[in-house]
Amino acid sequence: MQQRKLSVIGVAVLMAATVACQKSNSLTPIAPTVPTVAPADGVTFKVSAPSPQSPVNDTRLATFTNPTLTAGAATPNNGGGVAMQYRFQLMSDAGALIQDSGLRPTPSWVPTATMDFDKRYTWQVRAEADGAVGPWSSRASFLSPNGGFIRGSDVFDPLTNARTVGRRNGGHFITGANGGWQADSMSDALDYDIATCASCKVEFDATNFGNGEGVSAQTDVKWFSMGDASTFGDFQAFRNSPWKMHIEQRSDGDGSGMQLIWRNGATDDDSGGDPEYGDHRGKFLFGGPDWGHSFDNSVWHFVIEWTRTSYRISIGKNGGAPRTWFPGPGGDSGLFGGNHPYAPPNHRIELGCTPRTESMVGVIYRNFKVTAQ
């Protein structure tokens, strides 16, 4: 009897174990949780790096037109078709980011950042898709122009490289970052003949001059003049030209005064009944910039700009914000009138003033630039 009980118990235990095993086998296994870790190189898109094609290897650009950065397409590692986009980065020579392109449909991009004179730039590109990023390409490099150009109405002429893209009338060059072109006499100047521009901005740096530069010669010496090139070889023709423009330092007053004459197609103040058509003048003898002395090495940045309806002249010192002087003191309106833009035929811009033999002696010019607006 006892043996029979033990057999029953053994069978029961075996059945219980069998049922338990069957229940255990019927459960769905739980997958282990594996933490997601970003790859050390940041690459989450398995694709080859694009191959930079142009510009590369410190290619020197011929003009200040921004180059098209071009690379060969990336290739998916698995060979499948993937809709890729591309991201470019333009950097300084030291690697500081200047501009990011955002996502582009093709491996090419034209930056919009303004290039500086004679600088080295680097760039790189990678492929991206749906938020995943591929590896960056190797860095490519190019050099910005170290010379000048005249292109239509646009001009760039550093003048620190012992040459000019304009026409040189006397004077001499001083090389180096603090150099430029220096006028040696009142008949010295640099001429730039451009496509007629009814809306432009002119900028240049001038140094090595001080208060009252024309006092000893009893002459109001000029930094800058413009007009019809056909009149520049004749004193009377330039003086009476309907397109004459010049800005001068006064030899009277306290030596800081200035005068502006700017004609937009006529020689009187009320041609055709339009008060904004003709001879615009601004003049003051006191309270102008303290030009100091020629030996103090102050650098004055001139900004001369005009549109089809107005003009303005601003001057800054040693990198400071330019102050507008015309329109301003002297009562000039700064207006041309809507139907009378400043647009001389045979448009000439001159550093100095040869038609009147009134260039500023000793002044050093550099970083001359004209930009159509």
C-alpha cells in the first residue's frame, strides 16, 4: 500500500514538472535592453566621404567673386539607393566656422560670406539623409585674391602690393600692410575709369595727413574727385562740367573744415525748375574732424555713396564707426531728385584732383574699393 502511494506521488510530481515546463516554454522571451551609444566619430550614416574637387590645394582666386565649392558625390556603403543631401562648411585658415551651407541637393555650393584680401580659406562637405550624417570630407583650401581688379562698376585695389589696377599719375608706392600709394605733388593721382554707375559706394583708407594741409600753398587740397573723364585734362572743362564732384579740406578756418561740390547733370542750383538738379554744395570751416598731424599715423576711412536720388559722405578714424559729414554741416540736402541721378558719361573716379592740380601732397591711400549698389 505504501509503495502504491509513493508511485502516485511520483507521478503527480512528474506531471507538475511537465506542465510547468510546458508553460515556461510557451512564454515569449524578453529581448535585452541595449543602450544606444553615438559612435565616437559622430557618423550615423554609412556612406563614403565626398571628395573635394574645386577649389583645392591653395588655388588662388582671380577675382573676389565667391567660388563654387564642388565635390564628388558620396556613395552608400551597402550600395543601395539613398536620397542624400550635402552640407558644406566654409572656415578660416585657423578652422573657425565662417558659414554653414545648410542642406543642399547636390555636392556644390556658392558661399555668400565676404572674402578678405589675401587670406587662406578651408572647406569641407558631408552627406546627410533623414537626420543621419556621413563622414566629413578631407579639408580643401583656396586663397583669396592678392591683386586688384576693375570689373564694370566694381573695383578693388589694395595698393599695398606696389601696383595698381588704375592709371597712375606720378607718386610712388610704399609696400606692406601700412603702405599704399603716396602722392608726391599736387598733380599726382590715381584714375579709375568704370562703367557709369548711378548707384555706387566708394571706400578707401587715407593716412599721413593732418589739419590744414593746404595752408602753406593757400590751396584747398582734394582727397577725391569724380566726373566725365573727357574733362579731366582741361581745367576749364572740369570746372564747368555738369558732372563735377570733389571733396576737399579747407585751407581757411581751423584746418578741420571741408567742402563738397557734387553736380548731377547741370551747373546751376535750379536747372529746369528742379531745386535738386544741379550744383550741390556743402561747406564748413570749423568743427570738422580733428585730423591731427601727418606723423601720428591715424588712418581715416572714407565712405562716399550715392543712389539714384541721394548722396552721403562719411568718415571714420582708426577703425571707428564712420560719421556722416555730408549731408550735414553746410546745409547740403543730400538729394539729387528722382529724375536726375548722378550718372556721368565716361565715369572717372580719381584719388586726388589733377584737373585743378590740387591733390593732397603726402597723403597715402590704400584699400580702394568701388561697389555697385
